[in-house]
Amino acid sequence: MEKIELETVCIPVSVIRRLPRYLTEAQRLCQEGVEWVSSAILAKTLGLTSSTVRQDLSYIDFKGISKRGYSAIGLETALARTLGVDRDVVCLLVGAGNLGRALSMHEGFARQGFKIVGVFDNNPAIVGKKIGRFTVQGMDDIAPHVAAGTVDIGIISVPHDAAQDVADLLIKAGVRGLLNMTTAHLQVPETVSVVDVRILLSLRELAYRVRSR
Amino acid sequence: MEKIELETVCIPVSVIRRLPRYLTEAQRLCQEGVEWVSSAILAKTLGLTSSTVRQDLSYIDFKGISKRGYSAIGLETALARTLGVDRDVVCLLVGAGNLGRALSMHEGFARQGFKIVGVFDNNPAIVGKKIGRFTVQGMDDIAPHVAAGTVDIGIISVPHDAAQDVADLLIKAGVRGLLNMTTAHLQVPETVSVVDVRILLSLRELAYRVRSR
DNA sequence: TAGATTGTTAATCGATTAACAATC
DNA sequence: TAGATTGTTAATCGATTAACAATC
């Protein structure tokens, strides 16, 4: 009785967080016409050790070559495949305050394959208003939008106290990934992924570090 | 020959990152009139284990009480003192694109003690324009501004390729802490602290996690 | 008092780094 | 060939979790 091992190697979260940075750097190197890059150079550029770089890259389906290093193009291709960069990621944005507005108008995201397809807010004074190329929609419009099944990610940029309700609503509608821009901790079922971007907490961390010297 | 131990306990970065979250929660509890909170409840609310909570809180100058837990007010006070929340943190913002504009107009930061005192950009088409209550200044105005010695933090929200130059300029002017909103890795001397907020990388991480299920 | 909850020590877990044989 | 650089294993480091005596 043999076991067929379906080599779906699980990539640790710590590595996943760095892969996009290698991709960005590989793209840059390709643009500049650089053909080969060593783990030592990559490490220097990204603030890592060469050991970490080699460990990380061992997770993707791509091999370097002794004495030469990694092919920039090969690296870019393999990382893009691993991260699924070829396909657009469809996002909904909830919360049309200053931050939400900035995110919805940020061309950088669209250029990198993150397409915002709807902006929502619960404030009647804002609903119906134009923000860049979007017309702000009410919260009731979220569910039908998600129902189409094309939405990958919900971006939450509402006040702290509204965050959990918005998360619940998005999850109920079927969204499986949340980018949490609030200071709240979101309680979600196992099937849903959350990544936190907490600018205020980062500022506090920084303030502490600057002062304690 | 005795050694006098100056108990300046160094708080690990992992703990520092969580302290602001305890503070936010303690403030909320106080507002709601809650007097006592246990490590188990705090853990539940913040998505941690009670063990982690007790370990973390052991670093601040404040003790809980067996059977009752932590006094919400005492916790708030001690955390505020540890994090230096009483004093305003003075920030400069460099890069008046969508993101920079949003940050400069975000009242939440000011309310939490982070005062932006100047917005700068190298684009002559933007310099002199009004953004909220700010008039965008040119890059040459940064150095004299910092020279006054009151600036704690520089916030960098410029394109990837300009990030390092801006960091160098801010550091040369005397800034000791940088909030990096770009995808670039900043090379800085040991005396300077950097905290990264990389929204695009967070989006990529999330996209990967949503897809690999 | 009995029981709940802390503070702290020890055990576990995972991530990073070091080391080195394989190899181009 | 000699030397540089990879891929991978083993060692280290640090963070998280478990356990439990102290204690209110």
C-alpha cells in the first residue's frame, strides 16, 4: 500500500511575506537589464541575510546556478507564478473616508493587478457621491455585488467600532480575504484570511523606538 | 566593587508592537466603564493567548491582582506612560500623492497625538498648492524645518525609486525615525529607526492566502 | 475557605543564521 | 582547475505557549 505524496509544499507565512519583495526586486533588475543576481546581493538590497534568501527561494519552483546566482528573468517568472500575479485580484473597498478615498484613487494598486470594483460607505451623505471614477454605494449593495462570485478581497477602512460589523457583512456575502486598515482586531472564521495594515500602531511603535534611545 | 544595575529592562520588539493594542483596548474599556479585565478576556478580544498577555504586561510597570485581573484605568495609565502617549509626536510628511494627502488629512492621527507639521513634495506643480490645512513645500525646506530640533518622525509616501533619496535627506537633516510607506527597503544607519507599512505587499500576501485554499 | 487569576519559569515551537558539501 | 555560489542540513536564537506555585 503505497502513499502517493502530492508535493504541495506549504510555504510558511514568514516566507510568503518576503516573496513579493523578491518579485519587486526581480522586476527592477530585469528592467535595468541585469541578467544574474546572487543571494548576497539580493540580501544586501532587501536588508536580509544571504542564508534567508536562499532558504526562501528554495520554496519556489526555480533553481539558481552555482557561481552565477539566480537568473533575474527566471526569478521574476517563477515568483510571479507562485504569487499568481498573472490574474487580477478583484477588491471591494468599504469606508470612503480619507484613507479609503486615497486607496481607491491610488493607481499603483491597479497597475499591480489589484482592481477595486466598488466603493461602499454607510454614510448617506456620502453615498451617491463621486470619488475618482467611483460612485459610492450603500452597504446594502455589497451582498449582490459579491454574489457574482468574482470578488477576492474586501478592504476595510472604516472607524474602529464599525470594523467588526463590516467584516461580518463581507464574510456573510462570501468574501474570503480581508485587508484590515483599522486598529480593531477582527474575529473571523478559519476559512477567512485577514492581513492587518495598522498605520497608527506602526506610528506608535516608531515613536517608542525613537524615544527610547 | 558592586555593580549598580540600572533596571532599564529592554522591551522586545514583538512586545512593543502589541502594547499599543492593549492601550487602545484599555481606553475603550475605561470609556465603557469597565473596571477590571482579565488576561483571558484581553486575549480573546485581541486574538492572543492569555499567556502572551501576561508576559507582555509583565514588561510595563504595573501589576494585576489575583482573581480580579487588571484595573482598566491602571492599565491605561501605565501603558500610556510606557509608550509616552502624553507628549505629541511631531511628524513631517514627504510625498503629497494620494496616500500622502490622505495621511495629512486623517484626523485620527492628530487625535492620537501625531502632529504633522509640514508636507513636502519635489513636484513643482504641487509645491505651493493647498492640501487640507497645509501648503505643500519644496524639498529644500525640509532641512531648516528639522534643524529646529522638534521633529520626531519623517513619513515617506513617495514612489519606490525616490524613497532612498528622501530617507537620506531626512536623516541628514536629523530625523531619527522613519515611517516607510513605500515598497522600497531603506538603508539607514543604526541610529535611525524604520517601521515599514507596505500596503501593496500586504495585499499580495492576502491574495496568495486567499487563492491557496 | 475555595477558587480564580496572576507572575514567572520551563518547554515548545518556528524562524533565522551558520556551515559546508555539491557543483558550475 | 580553482573559486564562487548554490541548496540543504544542523545549530542558534527568540517568541510563544504551557504549567504551576503564589496570592487575593
